[in-house]
Amino acid sequence: MSTHKPSVIALLTAVFTMLLSGTAYAQTDSTNVVIDSLTIIPLDMVEDSVYQQNGQAMELTTDQQKGKRDWATWRPSPKRAMWLAVILPGAGQIYNHKYWKLPIIYGGFVGSIYAMQWNNQMYHDYSQAYLDIMDSDPTTQSYNQFLHLGNQITSANESRYKTLFKKRKDYFRRYRDLSFFVLIGVYALSVIDAYVDASLSEFDISKDLSMKVSPTVINDRLGHHPIKSNALGMQCSISF
């Protein structure tokens, strides 16, 4: 019996040692497997990918903000419309989307400029004719182009033509100056119209804004007679 005990103890010790070594090996292998399965990604690549994703998101957000404007609820700015009209006549009306006003504005400009140039030309022609008829030089007779066919200036009618040419000269000078002021007026009206039109874009023109006129009985509270103190009238009511 004494010879069997050491051998049994030695056998158990050997088995226990083998089990411990196998467990340690298995743990080492599992650790290696886990480490091998992990992929190391550099930090700069992670930052670039995050930056690109954020950049795309920011770009999409910016496009969404810039992209679609609701023109049904858009209202023009009065100050912007005024300054556009000051810089370029008609630009305020284009900004307010009132394109039908452009022919009126530019027609006023073209008409005023044409009238100013035509009256200025006639003023210079009659001024030269008046100067020629007032001097004694026979070579300067530009006034003859204003005479009717067959008419001539003589000593008998010279004073009448002098007065006529002077009146015509003053007449065309006055209308030349008036055409210039009309041009300034058209420019000022275009600026005022652009500003007022943009300001009135916020004015309520819905169906709730209405006025009703109906007959009514007006009661004079100071009178004591039930018939004489009442009168027929019209009642006006405004809803907004």
C-alpha cells in the first residue's frame, strides 16, 4: 500500500499540471484571436471621414436653406425697392414684380428727353434767327427759313418779325426747361412708386376686409316725439 500512494499522488499532480498548462494555452490563443480580429484605423482617417460626412450634411443644410423660396408669402422690402429705383430707374418696379409699370416709366423718360431735345433745337434756331434779324449784316439771313413761301422781310414788317422771333425764342426756351423738370418729376415718381408699392404689399386685401352700406333708422335721443325723433338714413360698416 505504501508504494501505491506516491504513484497516485504523482499521477494526480501530473494531470493537474497538464490541465493548468492547457487552460493557459487556450487563454493565450483566445487572446491572440481577439487581438488578430481587431483592425487598427489611424486617427487622421477617422477625422477625415467624420469631416466629410459633416461637410456633406452642412452642404445639404445650406442648399435646403438657399434652395426653395416661397414666393406666395414673399414680401418686398421698401428700403431696398427705393434704393434700387434711385440707382436705376425701373429697377424698383422689377423688384416689386410690377413689370406692367415699366412701359409707363420708360415712356415718360423717353418722351421728356425727346421734348427737351426738340425744344432746345428750336430755341437755338429761333435765337440765331433773332440775332440775324437784329444785326445789319446782309449775309446772315437764317430767319428766311421760317418765312412762309413768297414772304419777305421789309422795313414795313421788320419790327413785327423781330417781336415774333423773340417770342418764339422765349417760348421754346421755356418748354425746354419745362421738359427737364418733367424728366426729374418722372424720376422722382418712379422712386416714390417703388417705395409705396413695396410698403403696401403688407396691406390686408383679404376677403375679411369689406364695407357694407345698408339702410337704418336714426334716432334723435333729444326729441320726445316717437315719430319726429326718428329718421331714415344709411349705415356704413367696415370689417377688417
